[in-house]
Amino acid sequence: MCGSYELRAKARALNRQFPPLHLGLPDMPHSVEMLPAEPVLMITAGAIGYLGNKARWGLVGSFLDREPRSPPLTMPSEGLVTKPFYSKILKRSRCLIPATAFHEWQSLAGRWQKMRISHAKGKTLMFAGIFDHHPLAGTTCAILTTVADEMLGGVQARMPLILEREECQFWLEDHAEFPDEAFEMLLHNPAPPPLMIEAVVDEAPSPQLSLAFA
């Protein structure tokens, strides 16, 4: 992912998808293109239903004394459950990050072309994410990634971990004990929705945004 994704979904559409979510216009990001270190929308589980919150994109773990210069935008989902600090965030602070598309740079005919990857039927994608609250950085988040599927393999080796409806419910559920095996099954048997890829025309590549999915 080239360090940006798109969110053109309306608040009312997300409210219908996650009742009783009550997003309003002030809850939505001001821009349709989400960039590093900017506020993005995340959906979490509340005591009753779902909650919409804003978080800065780029995870700063609460265990850090100071904020890193380049906090991770994405994190590999494989092996995350065994990492001493990030596994704690995974087990207690999971979120969904809605997007209508994400971007990659691809080399075509000797030049770099920005590509837009979206749901083949125009539906909103739900990325699996984690978040944390840092005393200085505030609430921050990162998108989890997995191995790219066959269609995207020629563009990038990694892609966001995209969850379907039932998987979204599992992801946000408050488990008394984190289901490690179910999580591993989710990673090894992903069922991403049908995706389409198209070129973004008339846009020059930006080295600052050419960040691949980790």
C-alpha cells in the first residue's frame, strides 16, 4: 500500500452496515484520501453495539516512552500474537478501518503508475486494525496485512487483511480469552471479497507515499 487509502462511504451507509452505529458528519474524516499521521475513522465495539472513533494513522504503542519518527501504518498479521507488546494490543484493542479503496504503485512500461484497488461491486471494504492510547500521541491505529491474493500478487506482495461481515463480528467481539487458533485460521484461510484494480490517471508518483504494506 502506497501510504494512502480512500474513504468515500457516507455516514448513513456505515450506520446501516453496523447498527446501532450512530455516525454523523462530524465523525467522518474531512478528506476522502487517508494519509499517514492524519485522523482516520475506526469502528470499535461498545457496551451496546458499535462505536465510531477517530484515530491517528500510525500506531504508537502505550508501552513506548516517546513517539517514533515513523510509527507503523501497517503490521504483518502473521506472528503478531506472539510479539510481547503488540500481542497485548491485538488481544484488547481491535478495530475495523473502513475504506472504499486502497492504493499501490505498479511499474508499467518503465514508469510508476498509481493503482486503485476496490470491491468489484463497489462495497465498502473493512480492514482489520489495532489501536492503542498513548499519553502523548493520543489514540493511534495500524492496519493489519496478509499475503496478497492471486490478483494482487503481481502488484504487491502484501495487502490489507479484509474482513467479511461474520469475520467483522468475530474481530470486534470482546473475548474472555483471546481465541488464538481462530485468529490463526482467519489468517491462513482469508476470504477476501472480489476486488478490481484500475489505474489512477494523471497523477505523478510521490516518493514520500511509496510505502509498501509490511
